Amino acid sequence: MNAETGYDAWLRYVPVHGATLPPTLVTLDDSVLMRSAREEMSRGVLGMLRKSLRAETTMPNGDCILLGTLPAVRRAVPDVELPETLGEDAYVLKAVRIGGRSVLLVVSSNDRGVLYGTFALLRKVALGEDLQRMDETHTPLAPIRWTNEWDNLDGSIERGYAGRSIFFEGGNVLADLRRAGDYARLLASIGIDGCTVNNVNANVRVITPEFLPQLVRLADAFRPWGVHLSIAVDFSSPKLVGHLDTFDPLDPKVAEWWKQKADEIYRAIPDLGGFLLKADSEGRVGPSTYGRTHADAANVIARALKPHGGVLVYRGFVYDHHMDWRNLKNDRARAAYDNFARLDGQFDDNALVQIKYGPIDFQVREPVSPLIGALHATNETLEFQVTQEYTGQQRHLCFLLPMWKEILDFDLHAADRPTPVKEIVSGKAFHRPLGGFVAVTNVGRDPNWLGHDLAVANLYAFGRIAWNADLTAKQIIDEWTRLTFGSDPHVVDAITKMQLESWRVYEEYTGPLGAGGLTDIIGAHYGPGIESSERNGWGQWHRADEKGVGMDRTVATGTGFIGQYTPPVASLYESLATCPDNLLLFMHHVPYTYALHSGKTVIQHIYDSHYDGAEEAQRFPRRWQTLRGKIDEERYQAVLGRLEYQAGHAIVWRDAVCNWFEKASHIQDAQGRVGHHPGRIEAESMSLDGYTVTGVQPWETASGGKAVTCQAAQCTSVMRFNEQGGRYDMSVEYFDQNNGAAHYDLSVGGKVLGRWTADRALPTNKLDGHSSTRYTVTGVKLAPGDEIRITGRPQGGELASLDYLELQPAGK
Ligand code: GCV
């Protein structure tokens, strides 16, 4: 099996057996997109069938594949029955017989649709589908299908977990944009038609005249794939770039400045998609500076873009991050609705409000944002996150499509008929001219784009669902797995099941019952940090104290957030009797002893779900190991490494959350697991040479709240094994900070069994829930009296710190 890097993602075009295709490829129109379609078809067929297609521009005598726009195909094959019209980007795939010839048709209203159809036909070949009876029309659900990339011009990426930017470095657009072009090809293959390349926390330089030629190069790289470049702008640009004395959106000088700016940019990039704007949020300036509304701000730019066919996308993610946490009526979840609902109808037709799926911020479980159902006369885009900011940062497997499906299918009862989210944001429910789907993606320079080979499924799934939100999660992950890893039934079965379970598993060992925010809210958003959300203005409060947990968002006694939903939804959440368990703590503050619909108490559910989730995470590596030899070794090993890391970190999560809640509630785990870890030996209780004991903050992220650190060139931590002899799995819990690369040895009876370097890129230079990491050696033979020794050698600021050693009977 060939080694693979994951660079080709789902477009591998590896040989397929038994497929036949006509030998000739006819392309009827000529444009940059048609050329891409032609080349892609040739490339795909060469890879999968090992055949070179003969390229023609007119109909041959024999069988052929025919690519063209509707008018051109009608002229070439007038007798073929085709739809009268096709929506923008929609395409038809059809197998027909014309005068004894077999013709596979790919037809669209526009050349981009032909490209989409080409990718779809190739996908069918790769999946081994029957092409002979093909007769299908595929129409995108919405016109806006974009990714947002939070890339900074210096090459870093905010909340990016797969290396540096593929667009920028050192303040400039990269000289070599082949990778940007390859990314656009991936996007086109799943129907994505726009990409905002720079961070929503925008650098004003992006729209300076000096920078424009660089943007032109990016647009050139995207254009062959029908991906519109768009850019995030800073609202104070009229002042900072234009040197006006104001950026008041109602000032005519400002309107004129935006108009001139748009004209200038569109002269250079006529197919620019538009601008994205984050204003009055997290320190960004906005219309509030002048007492103006978000609609005023959006419209002044939208009007400048309008003559060019551009759109202005306005982030609905506006909230006060200096809220008084002492006031129990304050609630960040209310913010988007409170800021935007009353402006409904005031946004121009080429403006859209981009709304995160939940009212907080990409949490593992949130209710649907009520703002989505409140805007009937305003275009919307729905914002998802492919980059796993709060869901494991691509070090944990977390396939998000099952969550997205729940969001998309949720009926907000926004009219006197069913109005699922997908119908509203696509613009269909309220007959809006525009609407769509956006995912913050943050691909980077890691060869496989997103760091974790299995995380790439989230990008694929986003494109497929943005095109057709009715596809099931099972269908999509099945396709992705076959395209990415091949069709061996065991491979497909194992990977699809793990993917489909992974979001639930992640939720179980991180934050169940909708509590949200058990991670380090004010920092990396990664490992556990239970109290970080409390007693500060960021508003991601869970309000856990010694009596109970959860935010009271009821109308009756709480923040009133629930009242932002229409009555059928509001009554579902307002009443404890009907509020679903999985959102209970998002909506209500309850005592720990409150009984869930499942019959369990809240506190026991917290314990059980963390133990269950962490146990399932332990099984992921073992399940993956059954694939050895069935997929290429390179990706096999890469994924195994990540799953093993995840299994260890799931235990860090489990212990931190359970210990914290046990201490807070004073209620013990009915199963006696919390705080009792048979086989665990705290490093501070071992015999230490050079190591000194230190407290860890937050306390719950280290076993017993303590660790040992080494201030010398080398330190050791030793114990004598005095249990029953046999085979054991030995795990060392250590801290892998990002300010050094300490070395460790683990030996038994003087024989080194494991040697490793703490050089993972984890987001902290401290001992905490981000850095706590597990190293395991399996099946070690131990006899009573054996000496177990861990040797640590610090490097840089990393002091070879240790938390504990754990011995478990092998395979347990
Ligand atoms: C780009 C969250 C993230 C920020 C991000 C912001 C946003 O708060 O943590 O990094 O900023 O969302 O979506 O604008």
C-alpha cells in the first residue's frame, strides 16, 4: 500500500476495479472553469481507470463524456431531454443513448456548475456507483457556501490547529500559492463557492492600496475553481486607512470612502465575493462608537459593494465581554438576539447577518441560536466551525456533523408552519434573496490540511451539508471514508462508527447536560479548567457552587433568555418537565440531587458520563488497531498516535471534572470511582531524587492537585513494585509544555522500556489541563520487588514534570 500524507484528502483517485467510462471527453464551452473541469475529469479517470481520455470540443462518432452549459449542450445534442432551466450552480448528471452512442452528460446553467458536476461524476466512479442509469439533478440549497479562515497576515492562525497559514507569512501573501489553489480545488469538489482568507479580527492593511496586488494573486489562485475570494475588514478603515476624521457609517464622507474603496478593489478583482465584518465585538470597534446601529454599519458597506455584485456579511457574534458576573440576570446567550432582532428588515438585500449555531460560542452542546428564527426580513448565514476550537482542537476525534444535523433540522417554529433552521438560513422559509452556510475552517500547512486525518471529514461534511442539508450523517461519512481510506468493508464500518460516535463521546468526557464551559475559557479553550468561566465578564458561566449547577435562563426566575424563542420552543425549555436532559444545565440551575428524565441525579450523571466517555475513548485506539494493514501505514500510525493521546487526555478530563464536582457538591460517586484510582501511584509519593513537589493550578488538573518538577539536569522518581506479579500496562502521566522538550525514560529493573520527548505542540507553558499527557507501555512483565524508575531531563523551560504512574493489569 502506498504511503499517503493526506494531502489529496478525499480526491485520491486511486484505481477502482470494474468501472468503465467512454474514451472521449467533450467540453463544449471554453473558460477557465471549463478547463478546470476538463483537466479534473482527465486526472480523475487517469488515476482511477488508468486511461487517458481523448479530449474533443465537438461530438465524436463514438461514446463520450460530455461537459457543458445548458445552451451549449442543447445545441450539441438537441434531442436529449433536459430541464428548461437550472438554478445557479445546479447540475444534471445523465446517461443517454444518442444514435447508438453512450453519452454521459454533465450539464449546468453555468461553468462552475459544470465543474461541480464533474467532481460529482468522479465521486460516483470512485464510489463504484452505477453510471449507466444515471439521471439526477443536484441544486444547492443556498447561494452562500463559504469558509472563513482566521489567518493573520503574519502567518499565524487564530484558533488554527494544523500549522501556519497557507495564504500569508511575514505580513505578505505567500509567494507560492500552489497550496492555496489546491485548497480551492478541494473546496470546489464539495461545492463551496467562497473563502474569506483573513481573520475576522481584521488587520486594516488588507484593504490598503499596497496590499491589493497581493489579494489579486490570491483571487487568481482561487478563480480556476470558482471560489470567490472575500476579505474581512476593519470598521475603522475609513479613518485608519483613509485618514478621514471619522468612520461614522452615516457620514456621507465615510459612505463615499467605502464606495471608492470597493470600486478600487473590484477594478482589480472583479469577482470578489464581498467583505466580512466583525464589529462591536471582543474589542473590535463598531457603529456603537457613533451611536449607530449594526444595520447602519452593514448597509454603508453593502451599498458600496452592491454595484459590483458583492455581499457584506456582518457577524452576529456581538456581546459584552465585561459583563458583571454577580448579576444573575446578566446573560451572554441573550446578546445576539438583543442586538439584532429589533433590526430585522433594516439590512440591505446584499447584506447578511452571520449567526453562530448556538447563542454562546461553538460549544459541544448548545441550543440553536434564537436569533436565527427571529429574522424574517434579513438575510442570514449560519456559522459552523470545522476547526475544533472547543471540541478537542483536532487532537481529539470529534466528528461534528451529527451535531450540525441536529441544528439544521431543529424546528424553530418561526412561522405557522415547520421552519427548520436549514430552511431559514438558506433563505427559503422567508423568501430571502440570499442565505447560506459558513464554516470557520482554519486549514494550515500540515500536509493533511487539518492536522488529524480523521478531522478532515468535518470539512468534507460541511461542504456536502451546505449543498444539501437533507443528506444524512451516515451517508456523508460513508462517502468520505470510502473516498479517503478505500472501500474495504471493515475499514468503512470501523471508521464510520468511530466518527459517528465521537461527538457524543467527546461531550460525555468534557461537558454533559449542556453545562458548556468546563474548559479553560479565558485561555486556550482546550483542556479542563472548570472555574475559569466563573467570576469574570466573559459570560460563559455555569454557576456551579456547593448546592447546584447550571444557568437559570428561564423567563420565570432567570435571565429570560428562553423567552427569545417562539412559544412552542420556549415552553419546551422553560419547563423542567419537558426540557431535554442534554440542555438542562444550559437552561436551568438545579441542585446536584435533581433527578433527570433518565432517573439519575445530576451529580451521578456527571460522574457516569465522564467515566463512560473516557472509557469509550480508551477503546478508540484498539478499534483503530484492527485496521492495520488495511490502510496505508503512514496514516494508520498518524491517526493511532492521535487516538492514543486522546485516550490519555480523556482521563485528564474525566478526573478533573469529577474531582471538581465531588469537592464542590460533597456528594460521592455512588460507584466509588472518583478519587479512588487502584494502581495509581502519585509521583510525590515515590522516592524522589532531584524532583521537588509543586502545586498545580487549577488544582483539579493534576492528580491530588500536585506534581513533581525537576530543577536539575536530571531527576529520578522511583518505586518498588510490591503487588502480584504479572503483565501490566504502565502509564506515566507527565506534563508536556510548549516551552521546552524534556526527555523521559521509564525503566524496570534497570531495563529501559520507554523513552520519549515531551514535544507535542500543546497550548500552554504551564502544568495544567492542557499539558497533562499520558505515556503508556503495554504488557510489561512485573515481579514483586522490581524497581520502577522514571528519569526526567528538563529542556528549556520544561522541567520534566510528573503527575503519577499508573499500573493496570494488561489489556484492562
Ligand atoms: C476570531 C471566539 C474565539 C475567538 C474568535 C471569536 C469570533 O471568541 O475564541 O478567537 O475571534 O470567537 O468568532 O470572532
